[in-house]
Amino acid sequence: MKTTIVVLSALVLLTLPVEGQQADPAADTGVTRPVVAMAAFAPVGVTLATDAGADTVRRRPKAIEVSDAYELRLRIHRYASYTTVPLFIVQSVAGNQLYQADKTGALRPDWARNVHKAGAAALGTVFTINTVTGLWNLWESRDNDVGRTKRLLHSALLLASDAGFTYSGIALANGGRQKQASRTSHKNVAYYSMGAALAGYGIMLVGDH
């Protein structure tokens, strides 16, 4: 009698639906059959793999190690960047004084000429330091996927700014004193280079990089 009750109970459990009916993909009759909760009959300590569980598994992020020199270069790069905006302002004021004097035929102010030369030298030094430290750290962090797009955009904009300042200072400044068109190009390229540099700095201010 007890054996019969146990067998009947097992049959009832096997025929109970879990959360509804599921169509049998092998049959075309439209008849549905119950889905049995196989997990309920799994041995203790055994986990059955399901599609839902597979979708929720996340890959652990890969740890990226950088050297102590990387941190030092990053610190130098960051502190040097803080000087660029004041230098841009000084160069704009002094350069505009020289531009207006040349345009009207007036005498160039000595202070503007001296400040502009000193500012150009300072900017050249800062951009050289930041280019070396920035590209070095970009290469060392090449396996780091976090913030890679920002770093690449930042580097591209600053390299474009490097090229613009080089062209403005060497190619255009030499002929700027004789031709007004060259002076205008010198000013415009310098402003474009400043804009590219500021855009590159702005990208890195978004997020912790």
C-alpha cells in the first residue's frame, strides 16, 4: 500500500506543469505538454546550466599593471598642462599687439615682442614635454581598454596642435614681418592650434583619466 502511494505521488509530480505549458517542437498537432522542473530532481550540490544563467555571467576585467615611471610621467604631463592656458592668454595678447602694429605700420611695442618670443619658447618646451610623456604613457597603456577612445582622441588633437604651432612658428613667422597675408596666416594657425589643444584637454576632463 505504501509503495503504491509513493509511485502515485511520483507520477503526479512528473505530470504537474511548472509555470505553464510549452509547445512540443517535434509535434505539429498543436497539443502542448507540461515542462518538468528537472532542477528539482538534481542531486544536492549539482547546478544545471541554463541559457538564462549563461547570459548573466560577466567576464572579469583584466588587470593592467603600469610602472612607477608611468605615474611619474603622468604627473609631469598633468602639471605641465596647467601652464598652457595662461601661456595661450599671454601669447594672444602679445601677438595681437604685434599684429595690430604691423597692420597699421606703427612701431612694434618692445614688451610685446619680448613677451611673445618668451611665450613661444615656453610653449615649445611645454608641448615637447607633454608630447614625449603623453606618447610614452599611451604606448605603455595600450592594453588598457578603459578610456582608450578618450586617450586616442586627446593624443590626436594634441599632435595636430603640435604640428600647427610648428608650422605657425617656423614657416609663417619668418615671412610674417614682410607680408600681411603671412602675418594673418600665422595668427589664424596659432588660434586653430590653441583650439585643438583646448579641445584635447577638455576631452580628458570628462571622466577620471
